[in-house]
Amino acid sequence: MSEGAEEVINLRSQITCLQNRVRELEEENAKFSSRLSRCRCNELQEKMPREKSENLGEERGEMNSGSKRSGRKKATRKTPGYDTRIMNHHPRRYVALKVMYFGQRFYGFSQEAQMDPSIESEIFKALETTRLLIGDKKEIQYSRCGRTDKGVSAFGQRETVPEEQDGPPEGEIDYVRVLNGVLPKDIRIVGWCPVSSDFSARFSCLSREYKYFFWGDNLNLSVMETAGKKLIGEHDFRNFCKMDALNVHTYRRNVMSFKISPCDMRFEGHQLYAIKIKGRAFLWHQVRCIVAVLFMIGQGLESPEVIDALLDTRTLRKPQYLMAPEIPLVLLSCEFEGLKFFMFFRCWTSSPRSLGE
């Protein structure tokens, strides 16, 4: 069977799987609608304004009766979209979410840059819309594993999840389905897990793994891999990043592994490859700077020894060079100890032709 025919079969299989999933979601939606029709939230909302009006009348009466107290009460800040008083009687806990997104149209993950849309801003909108969030980031002790740049994508971490945990336990909220119902199509929640109050997505992460996809034409891949192996270990990577003196106090990072391998994808005779690099943490633009230097080595513009020179920060300051483009970069996985994520959409995770396999 030809490669084109195999791709058609795989695509048809995935389409069938998606169609089945749509039918299941429609059934779930009908169940939710039935539960919503029996909800008493509207009664609570109607009751609270009446109580507020009565309290306001009492306060006015006290003021008119000659009370010596003066001044106005400080206005209560309202969160748009829902009344937090309704939700305060519900039990709360900490939950870790695993996110997959295609970053081409977003200004990075973080919304701190004040540029929309960002992945983070869309996630918070979804949490507020579904009433799964009360308070701001500081109040809820929100944390994130990393901040990908504009145009960078991320996949979910599939390999740590046992197959029998594809669905949530009985009686649990299916955070994945609820959030994916309101998120844009290029952001998907692919798993969730309850965590302790001292969990930090940033500091509890054991490792992060990136992949950078590229076409291997006119590149000496063996020389590139030899040069890339020099990066393994703990080094000062200030010559392989964008300097951020305000937020970074040390430029030493530990690269755990480095590998260049072909992907299961060809186009008009051109082979797709991927650089896979794993580390405890990475500096701002570190992976894209590393890839840029490796491309120059692969083209014969630099020798592998330039890696040694750039790692020796005592004798060489960072030279000027262009970073590699952001679109082919993917945050492949983030590793945590002891977390068992409840997954969603099994037909995605078992696809025989997933990108990068």
C-alpha cells in the first residue's frame, strides 16, 4: 500500500473517531441541560438582591435616625460574569491542568505582556465563564510551568498516564469537557489532576522537553548532533539566550539530553527532522538560540568548536546572530512526580501518525 493511501486511511479513521466523539458530547450536553433545569442558582440570585435592598434600607434608616457614624461604605468589587457570593459555599481545591495549544495566532502564553490574545488570558476567560474560578491569580495561588513565546506551540504529556484513567472518577467534574466547551479550538485541555495546596507548576516540574522541527536539506546532521552533545550538562548559557537581567539571577542551566532524529513525515522528497532537547529549566529564547547556532554549524558557516567557545563566558561575549523562527518550536512535555492526569479524547492520544513520532 502506498504512503498516500495509508495517510487517507488514517485520516478517515480519525474523522470517524471525531464524529463519534461529537455524538458523545451531544449526549453529554443533553445531560448537563437536564441538570441545569433543576439548578436552584437562579433562586439564590433572586434572593440576594432582595436581601441587599433590605439591608440598604436599614442602613439608610440608621443614618436618618441621627447616628453619629459618618462616611460611606467601601464598594464591593464585583467580578464580571458571575457573583462570587453564590460560589463561596462550595468546597474548593487545587487542580493541575494539562494544556495543548497551537501558538501561531497568540502573543505567547503569558498575559503579563498586556498583548491579546494570549493562551493564559483565554484560559482565564474559560475558567470565569464556567464558574470554576473564584478570585484573582494571587488569591488562588496560580502558577504555570513555563512561558512560551509568541508563535510557540505545546503538546500534552501523554506518556505518564495509565490507560485506565482516560476518564474522571465517578462523581467528579469533568474539567476537560467543561473547559473545552468554551475555549477556542486551538487551545485544548487534555488532562487534569487534583494537587496539594503546596504544589507549584513552576517549581514542582522535574524537567521540560522541547522539539524543534526542520527540513534536513543542505545540513550536515551528524556534525550538528556532535555539536549539540556538547551542550549536555550544567553550563552558563548566557551566550545562548536573550538577556533578562531584571528577572534572571543566574544563567546556569542543566541540559539533560540532546538528540536529532527523523520524523515520520516527508514532503516532495524532503525529510522532516526534529531536535529534541530536555532540561530542568530553560532561559528566555534559549532553545531558539541553540538551534540558530546549530543551523550555522550544519551549513558549514561555523565549526562544532564554536559551542565550546560560547559556553566559555570568561573569554567571549555573546555575538550577534538571528534566532531560529518560533513556529517550528513545540513544548513537548513537562514532567512531574506522582501526578496522574485524567485524560480526554483517546482517539487523539492513540493516533498512529502523531506529529514528531
